[in-house]
Amino acid sequence: MGTAHGAQATGLPVGVIEEGVYADLVALDLADLSLQPTHDLLRNVVYAMESTAIRHVYVHGEAVVRDGRLVRQSERAIAERVRGLTSPPRPLSTPVERGTTAEGVPLRGRRSRDEPLRGD
């Protein structure tokens, strides 16, 4: 009902399950242990459901997960992309000298960390 009224308000082709209408659906395995006991299913979905309960996912009517496995991309390709995006930063090509800025400009009038305080 909420999706049907939302469709009416926005004028978008959503809100019902029929041909020619956008549909994002998730099919759950109600026998999955994370959804037990089923007498309060909504609470279990919100607070306890694990990914093992997800059997199928459809986005705009196209399957993206079937029998719990990705359909469009391999998990290996996703893992490689994540590794590439989260790899540690490369070291600087030239080390920064003490007493200079990162650009190599000497710090004038400033004491470097290694210099003793005057009067020591």
C-alpha cells in the first residue's frame, strides 16, 4: 500500500509487481536459522537476519543474486577491485630531509627537532 501510494505521488512506474514496472525484490529463505522463530518475522528480518537468508535479489526486474550467489559479477573481481582501492599509500619517491618542508625548503628561523634548546 505504501509503495502504491508512493508511486501515485511521484508518478513513477513503481508500486506493483507487473510487467513494465520497476521492481526491486528480495526473496528470503524463511527456514534460515536467523529468521527463527517465524512468529515475529519482521523483527527477525530487521534485528537478526543474516545474509544466508537471502536467496534471490532482483533490481529493476533483473536478477543480481540467484540461489545466494552473485549473477552479474564474480566475487573475485569485486575483491580485486576492493584491494586496489584500499591498498596502502605508496612511499614518497624522495625522503624529506630534517629541517626542511615537504617541498625541500629549509626551515629558517625555526629549530629542528634534533637541535638542542639554546642555553642547554
